[in-house]
Amino acid sequence: MFLALGCNTKKPIAISSYSDTVISESIIGAGVQWSAYPHADSDDAEWGHLMTQEKWNKVYKRLDYMRPNIIRVMDQASWRYFTGVAEDGTLTTDFNTQEVQSLYKILDYCEANNITVVFGEWGAPGMWGVAGNIHRADDPRWIDMITKYLKHLIIDKKYTCLKYYNLVNEPDGYWASTDGDWDQWKKGVEMLTTSLKENGLWQHIQVAGPDTVQGYENPKSKYLNGETWLYESVNQLQDVLTCYDVHSYPSGDIVKSGEFSKLYRPMVKATEPFGKPFILGELGLKYKGALGEKNKALGKADPYAGENDSNMFVYDFFYGIDVADALIQSLNVGIDGIIVWDLDDAMHTVGDTGEKSKLKRWGMWNILGTEICNNPDDENIRPWFYPWALMSRYFPEGTKIIKTDETNVDGLRVVSGLTGKDAVSIAIINNASNDQEIAYSMDGLSSELKFKKYVYTNEMRLVDADGFPVPVKEAIALPERIEVPANSFILFTSVNL
């Protein structure tokens, strides 16, 4: 009987974190892409002025729980402040439009909550068919408009939350106004940098880039892919860019396998000597094979989804596991900030034409579900909010990420963060189909420290009346053995919020 009992005893997987081996001294943290609802922001918007104060308050309350550390707000001149061309040919602007007032709803929130904002414009105004014939990133008229707008927001309105600027979203893409033209984009960011310095704005806001898509190749570009744009930005624009960023849309398989972190480790390493933040300006997962076909079918069946640019799995539990897995891998390779695409279905349509049948279904909810889709339930918080909000909340700006053992067990990953002497967060992912047990340790961790434990599984994700995560246990010591169910996310935290 003794021998049989011994053979059935499974040894836990030993995982240690090392407080004296620092990956990131002070991260920016996790956040979301949040646009100012261009189809619903004014009386003249395609859908009318549907973003009432009640709607904004509902979004604010959810963000209050999440505590995003970084927000990316991309806009378009003609959506907010560019009003046309005067008779003498000069471009006209108005910084007091109803649309600009709507943007303040986002910036006021970010300012009040000390949130770092990456600001910018999707592309040159001519891309949207507006007057002025501005089609290039290096058009001095556009640079001048941007500078005046930033001067209004930063000097007049005193938005100190505006820290970084993206000139053209994903400039390596065929869909961008630059269409992969490196030289045009490079000249544009150099011109913008000069203009910001000459107008006393550089001490407030600087340029982030290249904002390219990892893995994407544009045959028109002089550089192979989005990664090469990053390396050339490091080589050629050291005096221009003060934050490096790329976009990431990996397949679910790359994330689950752990290959995701291997893609970004060399990029982080290339930027480290310069002491500048490295961020993922957009993060979202795409799926291939059977899941890819299922996503297409679900998008086609949804009368409101833009089937060519929607992730229908935002309604499913497993997407929360996958994005949290990507976030944990990002932190463990030294990425400073991670901005997920995106907050809300109601922000964008395919091509931003305002067609209600082409919503970009990527959000944590659709705050206009009742008004657009005649479906109040679409306004509810979706499952993947749960792990992303917890990671944003309990790995706040300033957290020190320390080295944690990598395991040889597929799908099992751990990240550890220190926000203070008694403020520790430990996040665990098991994306495999079998349960695991780990024996976790951290040098210097006080045995007196008490933790809250959150669990996210398909069967268990406790929430309160507002849909916000609730711990399964509070004021507990960190267990010597931690049971990690299959397909689960677990977070232990002593951060006191």
C-alpha cells in the first residue's frame, strides 16, 4: 500500500521569482485603445449624438475598475478640427467644435486619473477625401495643423496626460496614407519633432514610432517588414523618437505555444540601450485554421459585424485566456506598455464609413448596443474584460517586473511584479487542457503577507453586480502549492486598492 500511494503522488512544478533580477524597473502597464466615437459624437455624426453623458458615465465606471495605465487615442483632423479651405487657399480649423468637445470626454478622464496617452491621427487628411489635397505625412500644412491643435490641447486646455504622438497609424501598411513609404514617414516625423520643439511643446509631448505591424510585409516598402522599420527607427531616428512602438496581431497558436515572446525579445533588446519605453501600440489576436473559419462564419451571421475586421471570439471565455497570455509574455520580455485593441465596438466601423452593419467587433462591450443593434445585452461586459482589467489594475504603472522561471510545461506561464515592499502581484496562465500544480517561491517574500486570489475559468469567474471581478479568497497567505486548472488565469495580489 505504501508503494502504491507513493506512485500516485505527483510532484508540483517548481517556479521561482528573483527580486534581485529585474526585467523592467518601472513599467507603464496595460491599457486600451479608446477612440472618441466618431460616428456618435455630435449632432451631425452618422448615428447622431448617441454618446450621452449617461453612456460616458457607464464607460467611466468600468474604466474606474480597470484603472488603465495607458490609453491610445487615434483620431482624424476632419473628424474633429479641420474645417476646410478658405477662399485664399489657407486651411481652416476650429478647436471648439462639438466633436472636439467629445474628445475632451476622454482626455478629461485620462487627466483626472494620471493615464499616459498616446495621441495621433490615422493618416493624412486627403486619405479621407476631404478638401485641401493633403495626402502626405511630410506636407508642412498638416504638420502645422497638428502643432496648432496640440498647442490648444496642451497649453490652452492643460492636458498633461498627452505624452506621445503617432504620426500615421501603421505607416508600413498598404492601407496607410503613406502606403509603406519609409522616406515620407521619416521626413514627416522629423518635421513634426522640429515643429514641436520650435513651439515649446517638446517638453510635454514627443513622437512615438514606428507604429508598424510586426510580421507584415509591404512589397512597396524599402524595408522588409514591421520589425525592420523598428530597427531602422532605432538606427536612424534616435534623436526623434522617444518611445518605440509596434503593433501585434499574432495567431492564437503563436501565443499558446510561447513563441510570441520569442518574436519580441530581439526587438526589446535592440531598444534597451537607449532607455526609451517600448510598447505594443495595438495588441489583438487573430485565428487561423478551424477557428479562423469559425470566426468568419460568426461574423457573417452577425448582421452588425464587419466580417472582414471583427474578432467574434470577444464573446467567448477563451479569448480572455489568450490575451492575458500575450500580456504575461510581453511583460516577461521587458515590454513596458501594452495597449489592447480595443475598448468598445461602438468606436469604429470598417473603413469608418459609419455603416451599422460593419461594426468592428473587437471590444470589451458595445456601449451603443441598444441604439445601434436593438440589443441591450450587447452593452454588457464581455468575459475577456476580467483578466485584462485585473492585470491593468494590479500591475500598475511603476511596477517592477522581476525574472521568473520559465517552465518546460506547455501553456504554463507566470509573471511577478513588485509595486512596493508589501505590494506584490503574481499572475499565472495555464492555457493547456490539463490541470497543473505549482510550488511557487519568491526570495524575500514575507510569510506574513496576505493576498487576494482571483480565478478566471470557464466555470468560475466571480463578479459583483456591476460585472467586476471578485476574489474567490481574501487575506490569505500564498499557498505552498497552487492548483492551476486547465485553461485558467489566476492572480494573487497584495496590492491594496
